[in-house]
Amino acid sequence: MLRQKTPGGDLAIWIFIIAELLVFAIFFATYAFTRANHVEMFNNSQLTLDRNLALLNTLSLITSSYFAVRAVAAMREDKAQQCFNWLIAALLMGLVFLIVKFVEYNHHYSHGINMRTNLFYMFYFSLTFFHFMHVVMGMVILSANAFKTRAGNYTAQNYTGLETGTNYWHMVDIVWIILFPLIYVMR
């Protein structure tokens, strides 16, 4: 008899993730609707964004999610030290994302560009900062998981909290994978 595998982590995080994805979906739909009514302004404003920095951020989050997967895999094998190391690597890639985003924001603000510049920038700053704050929260969660791993609170038989935290981190990554082309690439 085949046993059905349920998603890893706590059920509450899945409810929270679905709610968060719905909020982002509403933001994305609103952005798309507004963009459709102001195509030229959005296209011209989009040209001021640094796609290379955005691509670097995309690669840093994808890499970070991979490291988070490796952390869970290590704990499944009861390799707590490896799990801890992978979590630290995931956190470092998250830090890369935050630093790059800060550089990007600083560039715009130093050129007098802010949320009031036009509709595009209102969406750009709102969406990316909302995501930025999710990255910060994800890093807090991954840090807590790293401390718990270091303290020996997770084992190969009990790592639900670790899976729960990494599931949130993957949601943050998925949102960016949608946000990146929506804001930086699609014309």
C-alpha cells in the first residue's frame, strides 16, 4: 500500500503561505491592470532599473533556496552540522539580496526618484519593499532555525520546524521569481 506524502512543515505555515501569495497576487494584478493603462510611462520608467542587479538578486535567492533544501536534506540524514552550515549559507545569500536591494534603492533616492515620482515607481517601491520585508522575516526565521539546529533541537526524526521555516523561505523566493520579470523585464 502506498502512503500518501503530505507537504512538509506545519499546516499553519501552508495556510499563511497561501494567504501571502494571495496578497501578492492582488498586488501583481493591480500592477498589471495599471501598467496596461500606462504602458509608455511604465516602459520608460522601467528603463531606469538595473536589470543586472535584479538578476543578481534573482540568482542569490534561487541559490539561497537551494541551500535551504540542502539544510533540510542534511537534517533528514541527522547531519546537524551540515544543516547548520547550509542554513548559514542560505542566510548569507539572503544578505546579498538585501545589500543589492539597498544599493538599488539608494541609487534611485539619490537621483530624486521615489514613490511619488509616478505610478510605476509607486508600484516598484511598494512591491519590492513589501518583498524586501518578507526577505527580512525569512532571514529571521532561518536564523531561528540555525540557532535551534546548533542547540540540537532538530533531529532526523523531528525537524518539522526546520521544514516550516524553509517553506516560508521558498515562498519568498517564488514571489521574487514572479516579481523580477513583472517589474524588470516585461515590456
